[in-house]
Amino acid sequence: MLDFSNFYQLIAKNRLQHWLITLPAQLANWEKEHAHGDFPKWQRVLNKLPDITTEHLELKDSVTIGNGQELSSGEQKKVESLLHHLEPWRKGPFFIHGIHIDTEWRSDWKWERLLPHISNLKGRYVLDVGCGSGYHMWRMRGEGAKFVVGIDPSSLFLMQFETVRHFANNDQNIHLLPLGIQQLPALECFDTVFSMGVLYHRRSPIDHLFQLKNQLTKGGELVLETLVVDGDENTVLVPAGRYGKMPNVWFLPSTAALKLWLEKTGFVDVKVVDVDVTSLEEQRATEWMKFDSLETFLDPHDRSRTVEGLPAPKRAVLVATNPD
């Protein structure tokens, strides 16, 4: 099992120390629940990875670890085989010692769209809610974030993150915890909170916004990315069944409605900074994610609609401030 004791020791000395009241018990319960199933298999993959320290760590413009020459050809093939045991890889891409993990999502494109519109992350404490395998967390570190915490209940994403961190010199300023946002107390200590690709999975989107607000310092910034539809401030799509074959999509507001929701929950300076229709180049099946992807989620005769006849995925990024 993974050992979270080092994380406890770190936060005992920083502004997150009050989290220690609830966190150890929560993670102890998680460990009991994940002692069986696929997790031990993924743990064995992590244990088989070679120990190697690299001076070549690029996080500013990509997530690139190593220069491709620090492993022999045989070692590289062995590592690549191990990494394939952690499929499907959904968020990325990652470049690890010459191995290109070509993930389902070109998450770097999303990052490039939102980065010009958010506050400088240098020296900040950052929370990434629903962080997946942690791709964007590494880019946050590349922008100078001091301490990055991601939360995501998926055990596979946790192991993918720990695998990348293993090769990234076991960076102790970036951590992923297998929790959902509903399990966090009101920490009120993060300078920036990201919630990307989460809101439409929440049964109560307003509660989700309050939960995010409760993690921010006064004056802290929320970066919110979610699926949206066209319309005015009263427009919200509630799929009767699936949306793009996804069963757990609850609310798709217009950007105007979402802006209103944020203001209603107490955020100020709310801005819509990007709206983008997801392309077949940005989300697709690859060698590292062989299951259905966006192409099969859309109507083959009308790419502007999902297979259910609903508007095709359009994503918006909004930034907002938690008032002083």
C-alpha cells in the first residue's frame, strides 16, 4: 500500500496542518477498501520501476522527464511495457525517458488556452479537484506553484500519478489523494483552486461551487472548466439519459447561467475567458487508451450532435475570485 505518512509530516509544517484532524482516518478507510482488486497489481507495477534520478525535468512547456538517454534500450522497453499495464491513460501527454504516453486527451491544449487568463501561480498553494492522473498538476508546478495537491477518487489515476512522480525525482511538493471534493472540510487555505471537467458530474452543482469556495483563501482564485450549452442565463440542459454515452452527466448550463451561479454563491470578478468546441484531434483513442472516445460519442452524420441528438461537447473556462 502507498504510504501517506510523509504527506502528513509535510502538511504538519505548513498552512494545511488543520487537515490532519480528518485526513488520516479518511485515508486509512480508503486503504482498507483497496487492499484487494486491481490495486495490488498496479502497486506491483510501481514497485518494478527502476530508480533513476534525472537532471532533465521539463514542466514549463510540457511534462518531459529525462533526456531519452538515461535508460538503455532494454530498460526503456521494460519501462514502456510496465506503463502499458496502467492503461487507460486519459490525461496527458507525458514524455518519460524517451517514451511518449499518447493519452486520450491533449490536455496540454486546454492548459495553453487557460494559462493566459489565470493568476501567476508562482509561490501559490494550489488544489486541483478531479485531477485525473495529475497532468495539469505538473504544469502548475512548472509555473512555479509552491505546493500542489490533487484529489481524485480513482485508484488507477493515483497509481499513474505516483508512477510519473517516481520518475520526476519523487517531487515532495506535489501530491494526489484518493478523495472526492465532498470529503474535504472547509480548508480555506489554497490560493488557487482548479475544477476542470467535474461540475457536470455533480448532482448538485451549486453545492459543488460552495465546496470549491470553502477551499480558497480570501482573495483566492477559482478556475472552473466544464461542459456548457448555448443560451441565456436561464438555459440549463438536463440530459434525460446519457450524454455522449456518459451516464453521469447532470447539468450543462450556458456560460451566462454558470456566471450567475458563481455570483450567487458569493464569487466576484467572474469572467468567461474561453469557450471551445472539443475537436476529434483533442480527444481520441490512442495506443494508450484503446476504448471508445469522442468520435464514437458523436452522431456520425452530424458532428454537431452527440449520438443521443444533444449538442456536441463545448467547454468553457471561467475564473472567479473569492472575496476578501
